[in-house]
Amino acid sequence: MLTVLLPAVYAAAVIGGISVVLALMLSVVDRIMNNYGEVKININQGQKDLQVKGGSPLLSTLAEQKIYLPSACGGKGTCGTCKCKVTSDIGPHLPTESPLLTTAEMKENIRLACQVKVKSNLSIEIPEALFNIKEFKTTVDSIVDVTHDIKEVYLKLDNPFSISFKAGQYAQLVIPPYDKIKNENQRAYSFLSTPQETGRVGFLIRLVPGGIATSYVHQYLNKGDSFRIIAPVGDFFLRETDAIMLCVAGGSGMAPLHSILFDMVNKGNTNREVWYFFGAVTKSDLFYVEKFRELEKKWPGFHFVPALSEPKPEDKWTGETGLITEVLDRYILKLGADREKEGYLCGSPGMINACVNVMKKHKVKEEKIYYDKFA
């Protein structure tokens, strides 16, 4: 399975890298050659009219006006989440946009806000829900190592009752300048906490070597530091049905499912059958196991299935082994094809794509598979 996925992963990485380089080149040339003055942005046919300084990407221009579009990559042109419809003529799609848009989206003139430069008056359409996304000031309440490369971070809200989100959604963490990083950056992280936890919000941050946000959190962030987040964002959340929930995650993909499952418990919504498959490499990559074992005792229909792909002899592992897709495949077969199922997936694009294929093979409808890809 892994060898099949590698070419696609490499291709995605190459496309992403080329997109970043092209975006930087275009931005530098445009900044030197042009001065666009004041321009107007019409949102949703007059619902909001903005007068802004031209020359910056639409994503950051809107953010300066406190209108926040989703952006998992912080405006680098690699995640494809900052989509909006542009109804005025601003020219053809850029080569930095096309790889991240479908043919149908391009026909509808859907654009990536991080790649669209505000050069003249323009009209756009965005979901009204985005007007509810706000910036929140917080203070770091706790930082705990849950594995060798994942930190659990809880932030105390300056206004305890200010935030409202759905379990499964995410926030954009605002990373301040540090070391050789001269500008602010934003990165998306799913809520670990539940909506019922008043006054603070939690996240899981896995260290990615060289990552701007993860390096800051793991090496520079301390308890008591001031910190800003932008939230709530995202459309990954529980669908209210009676279908069996097939949940799959790995690493920090634990966060949104943790939020969803404990939100269900808090609401007394424990009548559904849930199978939660969590993939790790060795035992040192597992966490929250006892918490979910306790949940199994309280929730008869809940089943937690951790699996190790490469257990070490010293792990003395007696649980499931193999890639999480292989474990998922075996268990779905036991559940039977005639029972209605839904998928909830959180993790890397490669893992999610592989799980979607397994679920489709077992007749889980693609429109019933919901996921949160961690770019």
C-alpha cells in the first residue's frame, strides 16, 4: 500500500513546491512594478463594501478587515482551502491556482484568495458563516508532551465566554516572528477540546522538522505567553444520523475526533455504534489509550482499536498490527456490508485517500465519508 501511495505523495510535494516558487516570483515582480492605490471590494452583492489599499493578496487584505477565510497553509498556496468566488473579471486562473482547483470550480470562477492580487475594484462571494470567524486573544495555560513529538497545548481565553465552535472544527494559530522568521504566519490546527470547556481551548501540535509553526510551539512557546488564534473554521463535524461511525486517525489527527467523541458524551449522544481506529508506528507514538479504554466502559457501542505498523520487540505489543488501512479493511468486513456506515477521517492526505478507497470497496458511500486532511 505504501509503495503505491509514494508517487502520488511525491507528485503533490513537487506541485506544491513549484506553486510556492511561482507565487513568490510573481509577488516580487508585481510589488516592484505596480502601485494600485485605493480599491473597493464588494462582498456578497453589497452585504459588505470595503475600501482597501491595493497590491496585497485578497486573503491578507480581507484579514486586515477582520474577515478571515480558511487557510491551512497560512497563504502559501499549497493547501487550497482559501477558495472564494470572484464575480468580476480579474483575468484567467494563475498556474499557482490550477493544481488546487477542480474543472467545475474553475468554470464557476472559484479562485484561491491567497493567489488573487487586489489590483482593482472587485466583487466576491463567500459563505456568510465566514463573517463569524474572529480573532481571539489567549494566554498559554499548559504545554504537555503526550509523545516524543506531539505536544498538548491549552490556551486560556482572555474572554472566557467569547468563542463558539463545533466539535471537529479548527483554529488558525497566529505565529509571531521569531529567530529568522521575520513575519507573522498562520497555521491551522483542529480543536482538541470540546465546545463545553468554558474558558480555554486545546490543540495537539506535532513537530514537523523545519515547520514554522511547529518549531515555534516546540522550541519557543512557554506557559504564560500571550497568543492569538482565529476561529472557528472548517466543515468537519458530526452528522446526526444512526449510521455506524468509522473513525480513523493517526498522530495529531487525534484532535478533531477527540473533540467530536467527547462532545457526544457531554451531550448524552452515546446511542451510536462507533469504531475508532488509531494508527501509530511504535508504542511510543500512542497516547490517550487509557482515556479511550475508560470511555469503552461507559459507552457500550464505542470501540477503540489502536494499531502499530512497526512494533518493536520491547513494546511487547499484543494488539492489532499493520497499516491502519489493513486493520480497517479487516474490521469493516466483520461488520457486514448491509449496515449503514459513515467515515470520519483525520490525518495526512495519503492516509485519508487510502482509507477512502478501503471504505468505498466495502460499499461505504463516498458522500458519507467526511475528512480533515492535515496539509
